[in-house]
Amino acid sequence: MKLSINLRNWGPYSTRELVLEFARAVDESGLDTVWINERLTFPPGALAGVPKTEVDSAMRTLDPFATLAFLAAATQRIGLGTGVLNLPFRPALPAAKWLATVQDLSGGRVRLGVGTGWMDEEFRALGLDPKRRGKMTDESLEILHRCFAEDVVEVNGQQILFHPRPARPPIYVGGWPPHALRRAVRFGDGWIPAGIEPEALRPAIAELRELWEAAGRTSPEVVAMKTLPLEDLPRAVEYALAFRDVGVTHLVHTQEHKGGAEYRRTIALLEERIRPALD
């Protein structure tokens, strides 16, 4: 099972200095991928209890594509993952161009986790109908696949040349069964659940494998995002093994980090105490 870590591209830990320090620390590690999120904005209600002097740092959110580009330039080895990119938030063709550009300039290090989005306030701010988010996600994924498969792509009745055209990054579909699993079989290389306990994942992974086999495919990837209790290392090891035993193929430890020293300590614990137990 692969082992990775997140990097928060929102909130007070998303400053240029910290993101750069975190990126360099994880790039020097033996972990597989560093994963970021997408949050377009927060509704005003999120300000409740936040002191006025802390609003800017607490409410800041960094665009995922811009953050990926920054990380690609700041690193050499580490995989660059989105967990997840909300596809309905942007037109499909520019999103494919962004993705191809970062994939090309990073040397093929992108791992694309995608989702439909869920926050109504974000859809209203974008002038989008949240009831269409599944359809919009499918349409974007279909165009994305064509862009990475063909030199000449037809979009909205117009043929275009799509270059650069590097290898398509692996696609992991987020969301809940059954819709996310069906979408993963149709468009993805696996499923990327977040915040779900191992035993709750077991039946969903079994269903995913059945759908995969019925489609003539083998070995779907399952990228689980969850916080390991690193303050209790024996329990953290047991917890990580539980994910492996139910069929997770890639575990992402998610945690906020206030500084580079704390981030490096977390990386060290993952490498020295968790990964050996998984090998």
C-alpha cells in the first residue's frame, strides 16, 4: 500500500513560505504523493468566532491548479495529487489545458482526484445549478479523456489541436457509492474516498471490484484520505493496517501543520513507524 500526506492549500497554513517549506520537506521524503484540496471560498457564516485580525489568514483559499503549478516548480520527485478537484467549477477545455500543462511541466507527476462539489454557496456564486453537478462532471471527464487521447479534439462542434498532450494522469473519482463507483468505472482508474472508516469502506470496495470486473477491468485503485492517530503510534499502525486489509491501495494521512518542523516530524513518523508495518 502506498503512503502519502496532504498539504493544506487553505487557511493560515497556506502562505507562500509554508507551502514552499512543506513542498521541499515532502519532496525529500520517500512518501508517494502530496495531496491538496479545493475550496473555492467560504460563506460569510464561516466567520463566526473568527477575530477580525485573523480573517485574512483563516479564510484564505488557494486555487488548486495554481498550487499544483507552484508545487511542480518547487519539487523534483513527489507526486502531485488533488483530493479532490471539483470539476463543475470550471469549463472542461480550460481545465484540461491546465491539467495537461502541469502534467507536462512536472514530468508526469499529477494524480487527479475529482469530485462533483457539494457546497451550495459555491454553486450559487458560480451561477451553476448544483442539481446538474453529476452531469457536468461526466461531461468534463469525457472531454478530458478525449483531450489526452487524440491530437485533434472536437469540442462544442469546433475541432482543435490539443498540445502539449502528455500521458493522461491517473484519475480517482471521489464521492459516495453508488454514483461515485459507477463514475469511477466509466472514467477513472480508481476511487478516492475521504473520511470513511475502514469497515465502512469494505462493502464499497467489494462493490467497486465487482463493477470493475463486470467492465472487463482489473485491480481498481482505492486512495483513502484519513487522519492517523500519530499521537498513539501502536494504534496508528493498527489503523493503517485496517485500511490495507479492506483493500485500500493508497493511504493519505491528512493533518494540519503549523510549521515546517511539525510537518517534518509527521513525515518522519509516517516513514519510520507506519510504512515499515505496511511493507
